[in-house]
Amino acid sequence: MAYHGVLIPEAIAASTIDSLVRSVVDAADVDNGNVFVMGARSTTAGLPEVFEISVPLTGATTLGNLWMAYSGDEIVVTDSKYKGLDPDVRNFYNAAGKVFSAYKPQVGDIIMLTADAILDAYDAGNDLFIVAANSSWELQWSTTNPGTGLTYALLGVKYISLATGGIDSQRVAAYEFECIATYAV
């Protein structure tokens, strides 16, 4: 079964600085932890305070200065289903065409992401960073710090507990990161 990425913002500047949080919308489903370019305000009637987004592309202006999807507990409805009735947080996503929250990562932010939120598989001992990727909503693993664009350094491998109601392990690997760069040079 394919799961959606899970983002846990452990310490982010956006939790106390309102200008780093915006309401956004896209025509595609977007997982928490996905990154994107912030566009113009929506021209759709009834959405004057909502911004449109687009997938990052290679180039000095688009792999840096990105925003990250994060709809916390204040969001109660996703795709006409109430969040919370499914105890597995990996089943949550921001539905296409629905307004959701995003924040702008800042150097020093500490987050945790599940493997489903990252484009490729973790190579223990080699992968030390996650970086913005061309034509992808997801960050990807990197063995080196590229020095440009949105970059997070790996702090450690952890676990998040799940309330699946099953007899499985009820925990999944997650990776803790610190944001070390936000702009492309």
C-alpha cells in the first residue's frame, strides 16, 4: 500500500511568525512535506487570500526560496472526509483543489519526515542531506551539500508511532533534519 508523506515540524520559525505561513491551492494532491514555488494570488472567485503553487524546476530562482506543505490539526476535512477518523497519519493528504496551509522553511528549522515524503530511498552512511529536486514536489537524498537551493542536513534516524489499530509494529522510520540553506545562489 502506498502511503503519503508525514511531516512533523519539531521547531520551525513559522510557528511564531505569521508572515511565513500562507494558504495555498493546487490542481493536484499535495502531501505534507512536499515543496513548491509560491505563485500569484488565486484569481478564483472566493479565494482572494489564497496563493497558487507550482512544482520546483532546475534554475537559480526555483530550487531555492521554496515553501513546504503542512496542514496541521486545524484542518479537519480532506477530500470530503474528516481527518481523525483514520488513525494512520500516513493516509492524510491535501486534496486537489482544496485550500491548505504552507510555510516557508528557514535556516535552523528542525523537521521530521517519513520515507514516503522523500523522493528516493535512504542509503545509510552515505545520504547526509535532502535537497530540492527538478520537477518534483518531494525532496531527494544527497550524499553532498549542493551549496545552493533548499537543503536540509540529516540529524538522525528516528521513529514515529502510529495508531493503526493493528498488530503490526505501529511505528515507522522517520528522519530528523535541520534546514541549512533556503536560497539558490
